[in-house]
Amino acid sequence: MDAYELLVQYQIKPSVQRLAVMKFLIKNRNYPTAEDIYTALFPQIPTLSKTTVYNTLKLFVDHGAVRMITIDERSTRFDLSTHQCGYFLCKQCGAIFDFQNEAASQDLAFLVGKGHQIAETHYYYKGLCEKCAQA
Ligand SMILES: [Zn+2]
């Protein structure tokens, strides 16, 4: 997946900062926080500020390119929105897993078919991951 093409596809004007944030999200599919992104990119782009990272992520979310994951109340995380999926949070170790969500795609198709305009979808499951459940 190409960061430049993805930005253009979602009608976001590519800038050095936006490209860097998008590249990071493409490469790091572990649901980073804004803080994670800032910490990783700052050494390469010393002019980058935390505010810029937050504003860039907000812009991506507003354009539908990126999904804001609020499953963990301690930290907001971000993921590409190129696939329809649900998230599962382990309440003990904080690990997040995603999974294909076929039912969600059908629900969406049904609602959109009725003429509704869906701006956000959230499919969250919480519990204990395999490792924590066995401990
Ligand atoms: Zn766990």
C-alpha cells in the first residue's frame, strides 16, 4: 500500500508530515497511539509537533482514511480503515486483536441500502486473551 496514493484516494493533500504519519500507519499495524507516532517520527522530522500529529490524525479520521479505536479508555489508538473489522481488547494485558467482520459488512450494506449514511462503525469485544485466560 502506498501512502501517497492512499492520501490522494481519500482526498487529502499530501505533505511531508502527512506522508510520514500515513507511512507509519501502513507499516505499524499494531494500533499505535498519537504519542507512539510522534515518538517514532520525531527523530526523522525534528519540526514535527505533537499538535501536528493530533491534527493530522484527526484529518485522516475526518476523511475516512483512518479509524479511531476507542476500545481502551486509557488510550486512543489508530488503524487504517481500509478493511472492515472488529477489535478485541484483553482487559488484563492490554493486547488488541482484530478480526474480519463479515456480519458488520452485511449490516452496513443493509443500512446504506435503506439510505442511511454511516460515518463511523465500532465493533468492540473485551475480555481475556488466550494467554491471560490460561494464566
Ligand atoms: Zn492478555
